[in-house]
Amino acid sequence: MNFILCADLHLKETEKEYSLSVLNEITGLCIKNNCGALLLAGDVFDSRDEVKALRANFRAALELLPASCQVYFLPGNHEELRAKDTESLESFGFGKTRLLTTKPWSLHDLDADTELLAVPFQKNYSGYRDWDIPRKKNARILLAHGTVTGMAYTGPGEETDSIIDEDMITFFQADLAALGHLHKYSNTDKKGYRIVYPGSARVWREGEEGKRCVLLGSTGTVPLRLELLHLAAAGEYRVIPVFASPEGVLRTDIPEDISSHDWLYLDLNGVVEDEPPVLAALEKLKTELEKECRKVSTGTEKLSVLAGVSTHYLAGRFLRKWEEAAQSYKDEEPGVYEQARLRGLLTLKDVLEKRK
């Protein structure tokens, strides 16, 4: 049986069209690959407020799946964000989804060859050796949401809880630990088992570089077969270097393959005479690119100001030499020569400031 593993979709009303388009692509991949199961490893919704706002859209997307494709939804920490004590996740309708909320664990037959051990998000997993879990029958997938010991979480404020001791995976006799919580793809082979994080299914926050993906798995073999499937609708987070000349002229190379789903980060570099015109030019570039992309953000921390740099005789000599070299090699590695100009001017700035 084929199945798809997805995690950290973070459906959000303020990004409704974008995040739902990723969900629709995922269901489409399930249909295309004749999957018998869709495993959702937590943080499907960005918060309990988003559960309330988007659960009908979630149900509608899953209704497109054939009856033979079962959906397993394991809650993560974000499903509990801003939740009221008087309401449970089970009180909301998720359509054909099997909501895996039983704590500390529940066991399900995925197919005749494979069972699914579901461990919903818990801040503390330390008592796992006291859980009365049956010995496995055939292959076993552990579906959980947390950080395996030694694997760093990329988000703020959650590094000290929800730690999954790697011993828990072997103690439960799991052949595959299919996990959510880490937003970066990871596939680690161990002796007798594998730990995988598909990463966040969409670009949820700044800095999540690389293609977003889900994992296509197949039961019936040990180890279970896994294949990475990239999500076109998720786009990418892409850092675009922007270089400012001393006179404030901006230069950048925008990739030809950017899509309307991408999040661009314009990383401004340079040593300039006057900062305000440069920032205004950057804002203009940002506005133009926002017409083509999902989101554009900027960084100006690498921009330095040095009064008189455009007329200083040492800067002039350096820039003339730089221009000669850049003209010879600009078609080969333009970014390298822009960095060379930047480093040369930063060195000059440091020398001049030390003389004061």
C-alpha cells in the first residue's frame, strides 16, 4: 500500500488561498499515487483559531480523496495554541479524517502488513517505558510530533520540551519514525529503523529555505520504501542578494524561475554615501516584486554608511581596479565580484574609522 506522510502545513486564514492550495496538491498526489493512507504528523492548523476558521475547507479538500484512502490526523502543538479549556479538538468535525488524539498512544492497522502507533503531541514523553504497548505484529510506523534527541528544532521557544528520546523508537519496535515538528527535511537511517521528518509542507516562516515536500511511502517491505515529492504550490523561500554601489545604485539578479508562490528575501549589502535613497530604491524593488511573488521581505543589516566614500581617493582607486576585473569576469561569477567590492569597501571603512 502506498501512503503519503505530511507535516506542519499550518493552515492559516490570513494565508488561506496559499495554504489550501498546498493541501489540494497533497490530496492530488494521494490520488495520483493511488495511496491508501494520508498521514498528517501534526500542526495541520496554525492554531485552534484556524481550526475553527478552516475546518470546513479542510473537510472539503479531503472529500476529493477516494473512499479507499484513509486520513490519519495526529494533532501537534499548534492545534492546542489559543485553545479554550472548555473545548476539545474532538468537538470539531474533520470529515473522513481519523483524529488520533488518544494519549499517550493508540494503535491502528494501516494495512495487513503494517500497523500505526500514534503518539499525539505531549510536552513530556519521559514515561514512555511505562506505556503498555503490545509487541508489534509486522512492520510498525511510529507517528509522532516532537524533537528527537540530538536533532535541533528550527523554531523559537520549543527546544526544551516535546523531546523524543531515540530509545523510545527502538523500545516501541518501530521500523519507521514518521515525525512532525522540525520544519526541515531529514531522513536518518539507523540500525534497524529510520527517522524521517518531511519538513514543513509550506513556507511558514522566514528562513525556511529549500523545496517543500511530502514523503511517498510503500508498505510491504522492511525497510519501508520512501520517496521525496516536492510541492510546487508551496513555492520556496529564496534569499536574493542586492548590492548597493557607493552612489546608491542597486544591482541584483532575480532568478528567471521565480514563481507566484515564492517568498523572496532581499538581502541588501553595500557601503554607501547616503542611506535614505538606497532604502527608497529597495522599497521600490520590493513593491515591483510583490506583483510576481507570494511575499517579499527585506534585510538592511548589512548596509553600511561611510560619508565621503564615493569621492574618497582610496575608494576611487579600489573601485577602478574592481571595475576592470569585473568587466572581464562579470558574465561568469557576478556575485563573487559584487562581494569583492563590498569587502574592499568595508575594509576601507574600518581603516578610516580607526583613524578618527
